[in-house]
Amino acid sequence: MPEPVFSDVHIQAALTNISVAYLQDESDYIADKVFPVVPVTHQADKFYKYSKDDYFRDEAQPRADATESAGTGFNLSQGSYSAITWAIHQDIGDQARRNADPAIDLDVAATRLCMQKMLIRRDKYFVTTFMATGVWNYNIVGAATGNTTVPDTTTNANRVYWNDDSNSDPFSDVSELDMLIQENTGRKPNTLVLGPHVYATLRKHPLVIDRIKYTSQAFSGNITPDLMAAAFDVERVLIPRGIQNTAAQGATGVFSFLTGKSALLCHSARAPGLWTPSAGYTFSWSGLTGLNNLGVRIMQIPMPLKGVSTVRTEAEMAFDMKVVGADLGAFASSIIS
């Protein structure tokens, strides 16, 4: 009499305690970390900007007895924002819901899908707004050979690629930009944003390791963003690690970091407020979503016209990102080859 084989005693079914999904950690996204978020009630409005030129001019004069003091004044200008509303949804029909295996929670899957796409959109907007050539007053660009021309508002001064360990000097490059910002604004840069490839390059750069070796074991795997911040004399180093698939649905995935081989040095206010300079601000339309800090509103909406029990999971957010102090930022483009 034949014995049962394995296929006779077990019918394959989906496991209920594991599943595989590639979800990026929310900490990989930095759009709400670099610059202060300003919750706003209206979709569009204006804000005042005091003239830096007027406040930094020395106009005091000697005063003789019983005479008037020297007069002065300041000019005001206005900036504005206009929040864009972004939204995306997924519909789940009754048939799919009733036929799903226990391991699949369609509502959770739809929520995470929409959230992931909103986080990608948010950081992508940050990169195109802030980490681009021509946005900031001070710019350098990576090249095989560099020069010592001081960067200004009209030229991009070449600097040796930072992955050229023998010839590049990232500290001198950043220090020069740091001093330019301080000299022209009176504010010290406090934030350094490094593209993932740039961060990986600096972690193994001999000058970085040499500077850190007196406070930490000197090898690249032990160099953290905090140690990097101390080495470059800024309060924090942020690494945007968000990625995007640029291929169409059904095609082979084409994945890349949202942030290229670039770096941003800037002064960022610790919090929004009056009389507070900052290289940038993010205006979050909390009047629409009921949330701030670029909050994403997730809703589940019955869609009976698409099927009796069809439910739409929809994500929505509304914001604008603005450069409000171009002289408080410096950009290094294509700084590694």
C-alpha cells in the first residue's frame, strides 16, 4: 500500500505571520526637517521681509549739544506663498476585499501605499525647490581640477571632486561657503544636507577620518552624522535617503535616490517666528488638512457608484516650500564624480 506523499498531507496556503513589502522608513525623508514648517490658515498669503541692507548700515553720526541726531529708516518688502494640494487614492472593491487571504489587509496596504507616494512627492518637491543650481547666492560645482575663485551670485567656482581623496579638501570648500554666508548675513550656517552618495564619500575621506580620529575610532563605518556635523562645525548633518522608481507600471524598475550628488549648506531657523531669518520655510496649509508639519490626511471614502462596498483610501496634503533668504544658503552641485 503506497504511503502518502507531502502533497497529499498539506495544501499550500498563504502564511499569515509574514509578508514582504518594500517600505521606506519615514526617517529617510527630510522635507519637514531642514527648514521650519509654518502652519497657515489660508492657501495663499504674504509675509514681510525687512531690508538687510538698511539694518546693517552704519549711519550714526557725532551729535553736538542741542542738535538733532542722525536720522535713519528701513524698507519693507513682501514675500508670498501659495500652497499646492497634492492627493492620491486607491479604490478597493467588494470582490477583492471578500476574496483576500487573511495575510492581506487591503485597507492597511492601501494606506501605506498612499503614504509612501506622498512622502516621495514631498521630498521630491524639496529637492527641486532647494537643492538646485541657481537657487542660492553662493555655488560651487565639482570638477576634475578646481580653482580658488570665490563663488558669487554669477559664477559657479570649480572645486575638486570630493571623491578625489588626494587632491580635494571638503573642509576648505565648506569653510569658504560658511564664511561667505556669515560675512553677508551675520548668521552662521547650522545645517548641512548631504546627498547619500556624498555622505558615503565623506565618511571615507582621509581628511574627515583624520579630523575625527581624536574623538572616535577612525574608520568610515564609525562616522555618524553627528560626528560629521562636529567635524564641519554645524549643528546637524541630514542625509535624505528617499528613493524613487521612475519606470512606468509594469516595466522593469529604475530606482535612484531623490537627491543627487550634491550638498546644501544653510542657516535654518530652529522655529518660525517674527524677526527670524531662515534660508527657507515650508508653509503647510493646516486650514485644509487640519494638520501641520506637512501632515498627510488619510480618508476612507465609500464609493457606492463603483460597487456597493467599494471604499476609496485617499491621501491629501497641501504645502508650499519657499526660499526666503537666498543669501543664507550655499549649494555644491555634482560635488562627486
